Amino acid sequence: AQTVTQSQPEMSVQEAETVTLSCTYDTSESNYYLFWYKQPPSRQMILVIRQEAYKQQNATENRFSVNFQKAAKSFSLKISDSQLGDTAMYFCAFVQGAQKLVFGQGTRLTINP
Amino acid sequence: DAGVIQSPRHEVTEMGQEVTLRCKPISGHNSLFWYRQTMMRGLELLIYFNNNVPIDDSGMPEDRFSAKMPNASFSTLKIQPSEPRDSAVYFCASSFGTPPEAFFGQGTRLTVV
């Protein structure tokens, strides 16, 4: 069974700093997708960024980028120039094929002014 | 598109009562997921449907929980009888095709007293 592990329950940084959230996963499949979701206090789940396993290039969306290490089964999220609005729970998620999304336990990120 | 629509947003009920949560997926999406979120257990997949057919209900806690998808635009999650430990936020999500990213509703916060 696929599992997703986020080893950092909480993180806190100052506004404008760069922060990296860690995620590792376990699978025997070679083709799959990885996602980072953001859940602000409003509780809405918002897709931040996606990565397809067969693509070697790391995905980037504005201030958000990933470091995808397929051999190490690692998928970290880097937030550059962090903003107060980035304060949220961040979930790493894995899906293979058309199957279910499997989520990590989440990292609570606080951006301090 | 209005996104995934869940109702009600909040539900408070007494132990032993029947609770029905409702979800309208995004039009054209063919996969629908029900998740439960608690502090202790994080995000758990309860059940998912593909083309209105239940594919995996291994996450349904027990027989008190049931889910239906009578057509492509509507699904329900029913708890009967409800118990205090069912208190959680219940999310519905839908997806289509590749990449299989899930779009989430606003969630229903259920409180069983």
C-alpha cells in the first residue's frame, strides 16, 4: 500500500523567508502523481502544485516549487518569499492511476510578521 | 463552474440520530471521493466512486456509515446512528482524467453531542 510521510508536524518562519516542507512516500509503481495541497483556516483544500513522476523537471508555480527525487521517493515543497497568507496546513498527497489520493499527516506552517 | 458543493456546512446532532451529508461534484467529473478529517487521524478516505460505482469502501469505519451515488451529479454519505466519535469535518472531492487532481468542497463540520 502506498504511504505518505510528512515528518514536520509544525514549522514557523518569518515573512519573506524561504521555507521547505518535507515529504516522503512509498510505492512500488513507476508512474504516479504527487501533489501539495494547502488548507488555510477557512478549511478549504487548495491545490498548490502537482508533479508527474515520469517528468524529471521539478514543477514550479510562482513562489512555490518542488524538489522531486524519484529514487529517494522524496517530494519537498519550497516556498520562496513567504507571505502571511501562506499560513496554513500543507498536505502532501500521492495518487497512482485513477486511484485514490493518499495524504500525509500534514505540516502546520506559520508565517510570522 | 461553482466547484464541488457540499451541504450542510455545519451540522449539530444528538447521538443516535441519522445524519445525511450531501455532495454535488463538478460537472463532467467521473470520480467522487468522501474524506473525513480529524486532528487525531488526519485525512482519511472513506469511499470513492468511479462513474457512479463504488470502487473502494475499505475506509468506511463500520456499518453505521453508508454512501450512495445515484447519478453523476449527486452523492450522499449517511451515518445511522451517529455517535460522538463521528464528529469531524467531512469532505467531498471530485476529479476527472489525467492528472487525477481532486477538487474539494468546503466540507461539512459534523458535531455529534
